[in-house]
Amino acid sequence: MELSRRRLLQAALLSAGSAALAACGSGSGSGADAKELTLWYWGGGLSDKVVADAVKHFTQTKLKPSVIGGDFKQKLVTTLNGRRFVPDITGIKGEDIASLLVQANRFIDLNTLGADKLASQFVTWKWKKGSTKDGKLIGFPIDIGPTAMFYRPDVFAKAGLPEKPEDVAAAMSTWEDYYAAGQKLKNAVSGTFMVQDPTGIFQFVVGQGAKRFIDESGKFIGDQDHVRRAWDLSVKPIQLGIAAPYAANDQDLFAVAAKGTTPSILGAAWRALDMKSNMPDSEGKWRVAAMPGGPANYGGSFLAIPKESRNPQLAFQIITWLLSPENQARGFTDAALFPSSPSAYALPALTAPDPYFGGQKTIEVFGDAAQKIPVQYEAPADAAVSAPFINELLNVWTKGKNPDSAWSDAVSKAKEIADRQGGN
């Protein structure tokens, strides 16, 4: 079964040092010729239908899109290093943007092409995430991943828990409230578990704050209270017995969710597509409520223009056309790409009732969350530094490792990675 975006993000987070792969795909060379422009993205990174329409729309050039498989970042970096067959426009995954911002000289500052005049049309935190410390915009926002709680009102009702989204949000506004509801669920409905994935909670709690693992001066802060709080909140459901047994793959995970065994799924807006694909018979059974503890972001990517682009101005026109509010709304319909432009939230594609969620207008939850996500500084080594925490949480969850010992090991390994990659 094809991996969901959540599993792919987790895999990217946990992997270390991917082997170098040869560049592939048809790309551009340097020079002034703009008879053709190439676009690199990965499957699901853009709406294929919108891309196909862009090919027809820009008749002044031959736009040649390529869907690049495998390790997209490694293939892009290898191609940039070789300075041959470099794409005129390229996608950058959200988990890779921080590591490429420090190589900003490889890309064109999109503000020099007029992007600064469009900044107000996009959520501020996402715009800043694609910008360097000195204000150069390298990544133009494609989509974002505002988080929420998907839940089964019928199972909640059996436990005497609220059923309506607004009531669920009010009753479970904090993680402590959410866990208390989980204990009530466990006692009332045999064999149920409120928490599907404690490691996800760790990432969400970190994402709900202003600080991550390394500060802007390069200092490692992964041993501080904000990360320890995320750790403790992730361990708590394991200790309370309200965390489900580990599911090795999405097929197993959705199988128990479809039965109502895990009637709560925490995730980004795009998780809805995974649910619809893997649990089609559950249409009408699920709802969406605000996430405990506040909104966070999980996922979302960018488009960039490498320095070798043969016609940067035209490339920028293509980017802004692809990511207009109308086309972002189409991207949401076609590929569950949640728009980074709030003006798209009022368009029919997002305001329509969703039958899968009982006719709920889920934009009322996700749109509100999208605009309240905190601005965070993400260091180039952030993904690598956070990986030991996820690994050690897995040890607590699946092997019964002592949480304090696991925390110490996670901090030690994370600091070692930070020091090795230039942290202080």
C-alpha cells in the first residue's frame, strides 16, 4: 500500500544520511534561452490537473513538468551541485526548506521578482518559513498542514463524551483534558484507545510553541522545558494505558480506526485524504474538532527558482499562476493540498459540506487553525536533531523503556547531532 504523507514525513524525520543518488529527469541547462522551462515536483506535491493547465496556459514557452520519484531533495541537491540539467522551477518539501535556506545563494530571491507585494495574501508564519534571516524569500508557499482532531462522535457518545465539534473542542482544549477524556473512554468502552500515536503528539506539542530544538544563534535548546513538556505529554498516554498498540503500517492503523478502536486521530488537514482512501466505508462517521493545546503545522511545501533558471521572471509568473487562490482551491480538491492563502478559504471547494465528515464544513476548523499557527525558527539541523526523541519515544511505547532513561538518551544523542552539524 502506498505510504501516507504522515508516514512519509515520519520516515524523512527518522532517516539519517541518505545515500547519494544520481540526478534524473529532464532539467534545464543555464543560458538565456527560454523556449522551454522545466518544473520539478514529486507525486502529490502539486495538483497534476493544475500543472497540465499551466502547460496550456503559458504558450510563450514550452513548460515541461517532471514528477521526480525517490529522494527528491537528494536528487535536487545533486543536480544543483553538478550545475547541469537544473530545473527552472523546483519544489522544496517542507521538511527540507530549513536546510536549503542556508544555501540561499543557489536560488533567486523571489522578492526581487515581486513576491514581497504578495506577502499579505499568505499566512505569515508560512511566508517566514520560506525566508532567510535577512529577509530573502527562497520558497514560495504551496500548501500548509494545519492540525486538528478527527473523531468518531458515535464512540464518544458511548463514553458520555461530547459529540458536536464545538463541544469536543471546548471539553478537550488542553492535553490534560484530552487524556482525562481518554481515561473515561477506556473505562466506558472496552478495548478502545484515545491516542493513536504518542510520537505524533510530541511533534504536535513542539509545533504548538514558539521554540524548537535549536535557537537562532545556533544554540541547542532541546534539553529545555518546552521540549521536556512535549516529551512528558507524549509519554503520559502510554503510562495511562490510553495509547493504542504500535501499528507498523497505515493499513493496520486504519483497520483499527475503522472499527472504532481508536476513535480519535490527530493530524493535519491532508490526513483526511488518507482516511477517505483507507476507510471509505466510514463515510459520515467522523467529525473534526480543534486540536488539544492549540494549532500546529505538520507538512506543506514550497516552489523555488534556482539561479540557473533560464527565465526567472516567467518562472515566477508560472509559480504565482499555479498558486493563485483559485488554483490552490483546486489543489485542495485534487490532492488535499491545504491552501496557504486565506482568501482561498472562502471559495466553494473549501466551504462545501464534506459528506465524509457528516456534512461538516471542516474549513471552519482548519481555516481558523491555519491562521493561528505560531511563527517558529527552524534550524537546518532541526529534523536530524529531533529524530532521537522520536526513536526513544518509540522505545518507551513499544519496548517499555524507562521514560527518564529514554529522555536522557534522546537529549544526549540530539545534542551530539547538533554539535556535529554546527550547533553550540
